[in-house]
Amino acid sequence: MIFASDLDQTLIYSARSKGDIELEDMLPVELYEGRHISYMTKPAAEKLRQLAGMLRFVPVTTRIPAQYDRIFGIKEQLRPEYAIVSNGGTIFAEGRIDREWHQLVRESVKHHCAESSEIAALFGKIASSHWVKSTDLCDDLFYSIVVERDNLPLGALEELKRQLVSLGWSYSLQGRKIYLVPEKVSKGAALQYVKEKLASDYVYAAGDSLLDESLLLAADYAIAPVHGELGRSYSSHPHIRFTTAQGAYASEELLEAIIRDASGKLSRNR
């Protein structure tokens, strides 16, 4: 069995996103430019270690490889066999890029999605320094755009969403970032690939954003923190269950729920 989980605001939290918990009660898990910038609650870290000993733990993130590498509390301490990064655009197997998947995704994007330059030009027509702080092409696959959320031109962005659909791209707003992503780059597709590689027959998954929805729909058991983009988009969902806890405490709740369910399944299969 596999446990595939998003990281930011699902398992790990910044000082800003952690919610009602003191930072000194958390464990640092990410180091950037000499300072810790992401944390887990101590019970969540222990539960994740327990779960990683029961199931095949697969971290899944929109972060590009260099950003994932900074999360020592996951990469170095748990040493997962597989990791999905770049929103599913890149898979690491035993620390090395899986070249089969790498080529498969990029060929699929090339043949079924508009070129990134076309998307950049389309976005450029509505972008201004009034609300756009930076724009990055990540892993040569998708755009991450830092914005002033209070200044967003909502009407223009709704029109952009409609235009992107016909070009094979999607739009997601998460906190202070807009993501523009080719439809052929998805966490769910990458999970299916890893599931086949590991010959697994059951998948648990967790994630908080709309970019995680494909991941959760590809899983047998799916859970999302209620504070995330998914929680704000759905009052209920036929496949996804939601935590009652918010902020970093949500990670403890979702990990405990998966431990209970997986323990029952493992004991029945003995």
C-alpha cells in the first residue's frame, strides 16, 4: 500500500500558515539560506514516521526539485523510494530522475498542450506590476506567479481561465500564487505511474489544493485539510473526506485517520 501526500499546508507548514500553535512546539523540516522556514508538529512528525514504516510513503509536491531538496525532514530523514515533484512533471526514483516518465510527460505536453510561450503572451496581456510580483517558468513546464491577492483583476482572470481550457492548460490560485499548468502535467497521472512501478493495490492520499485534486481522485482513500483550496471549494465531496482541524493540527488528524484505516487493513490481511 502507498501513502501519497502533498507537503505544503498538508504535512508541513510555514510560520504564516501553521495556525494556532506555537512555533517552539513544532519541529523544523526545511532549511533555506541558513534559516528554517517550514515545520511539522511533533505528533505529526511521529505519526508520519510510523506511517512510513507501514506503507510506501511517496511525497508529492508542486515544488521543483531544488525546492524539494531543501525539505530535510522528508528527503533525508525518511528517504522515500519515490518522490513526485513539479506537480507531477518529474519523478525521483531512488534519488534519480525517472527518465521514462520525464520523457513521457514532456512528449505529451508537446503534442496536446499549447506552448508555454503562448501562455506567457496570453497572461502578459492582463499582467501589471499593480498585482504581479514575479513570474517563473518551473521545470520548463508550468508557471508560478506571485501576486498581490487584494489587487487581482478578477474579471480578467475568469476570462483567462476560459481561454486556458481550450489551450490544454489550467489555472489555480493558492494563497499568494497563481499556477498556470498544462493539463498533461498532473499529480494524479504521476501517482498512477508510481503505483504501477510499486505494484501497489491500494493508495491513501492527502492534499489541500485544487492541484491535488487529481492525486486524491486517483487514490482509494482521500483526505484533505479543511483549511485548503479544496475545503473552500467543496462543502462536501463524494470521494474526498475533510479534516475538522485547521492549520498544522490538520496534519495530525489526517495522519491518524490513515494510520487507523491502514492498521485495520494490514491486520485483516495477515
